[in-house]
Amino acid sequence: MEFFGVRTEDSLSAQYFPDWARALGVRDAELRGVNLPIDGTLDAHREAVLRLKKDPEVQGALVTSHKLAIVRAAGDLIDRRTPASELTGEVSALYKRGDELWGHAVDPENYGLAITQVLSSNWWAKHEGAGILSLGGGGATVALIVYLLKQAVDRPAFLQIVEKRSDNLHHCKNITNRIGSGAVKLEFFHTGDPLICDSLVAKLPSYSLVINATGMGKDLPGSPVTDNVHFPDHSVVWDLNYRGPREFLVRGELQQATRPIKVVDGWDYFIRGWSSVMGLVFDIPMTKERLSAFCKVTLR
């Protein structure tokens, strides 16, 4: 199995993979990291998919940070994509079925499961007027859009998306247009300026959710906000990164020490993602028992 990432050698997945495989009953499995650029070039992405497709020893791959780029670079090499992949325009799992290479987007479902752990039941119904600010408009935010607008029953008053790349922001807009936003007010901001992000955070109502979905603090240095950011009282600060310096998370924790703020990292999201994709790659149904075994061997 392969892992398409940015600095895969730093991922904890290499450490946990043997235990994960044993928990799922997979023998003689190995994980190979494939580092791909995040500078907008796509040649390496296409070569990676082509190599995977031709290699009979590789059963599939988990994709992080490149979920949209893989489809843009090598969508024609994927023989079949699931409805979730077609809707989101991304793949987070590449896996083989017979002679075909399939692609699936596991994130919308996993995002829904993760967000129910981050927020208490009926959060938005209890806190009318509160909403979500997603800093970053890549694959994770696309998953958020699909979950909120297509699957969620309890929905925020608004969803604001900040993204510095015009192609990613345009993709987010296209998906919201296809699904329809209903009563959720949508706003899009084409910027990567931390001062503007600070301003957007400061204007949020209490009980809003602020998400770092930029990759900054793990795949990229820095934070989408400055040291002077002011998170609203009773807001939830969610950094999707599970490792790295995570400056965004640190800034939230500093304020949490003196103010009513909840701060969460991306650990549970990390576990959900790997369990889902490994189940697909090795063609193993992810039952509650298997997921429980998977989680038990993933000691933090």
C-alpha cells in the first residue's frame, strides 16, 4: 500500500501501520510513502498514479493533501470513481478491484463522524446565528461542504470559506452551486492574508466553529492567523492537523487557558481516515469490531 503525502516520512502512519494491518487481519502488508509537491505542478502526481496502477504488488493508496490534484492530474487513469468522488472532484482512496483502479472520497462521511465528536448534539440548533469559518478551501473543506449541505440535519447559520488559490475556491463554489445551500449563508474569500483572517475570526458570533484546513502547521509552516487573533467566547477551534508545530492550535490553547474556548486537533480525523482507506485498499468491511481493534492499537 502507498501513501501519497507531502512529508510522509514524518507521518505517524509508518509507525502504526504494522499494528493497523494486524488489527485488520492483513498479513505481509507494507506501507510506502510517496512525497508529492504542493506547488500546483501535477506531473509527479500523474506519474505516481500510473506507477501504482501498473504495479501488481501495490493494492492501493491513501491520499492526503493531494485529493483534488490527483483527479486533476490523473482522473483519466482512474477506471471508476464513486458518486462521492465524482461529486467532490477528489479521491482520498485509490484501490484495485480486478483489473480496474477505483477512486473514492471517504472524507464527507468521516468529516460528519468527526464533527459530531467535536460539537455536542444539536449544536447549531442550540446556538442560533453561529456558523463555521473554514480557513482553507482544499479537499477537507470540500468534504465539509458536502457533509453540511447534503447530509447534515443540524446546520449552521453560515459557512465562510477562505482560500488563497483561485482554482480551489472556484471548485468550492461549483460544488455548493450543484448541491444548493438551503438556509446556510455562504461566503467566499479569495485571500491568504493572516490579518484578514484575524478580522474574520474576530467578527464571528459566539459558539462558532473555526477550522484550520490549510495544512499550515504540518505540511506548510506557519498559521493562517496571527498571534493577535481573538477567538470568540465559547467558540470551537479545530486544527485538522494531528502533528507538527501547529501554531494555530497553540494560539487557541493559549486563549483557552483564560477564556471559555474549546480547542480540538485532528487526531480522531486522522484515525478515521486511515481506517476507512485501509478497509477499501485491502477489501475488508470496516465493522464496529474492526474499527474498535484499529483504535485500540493506535495509542497516542
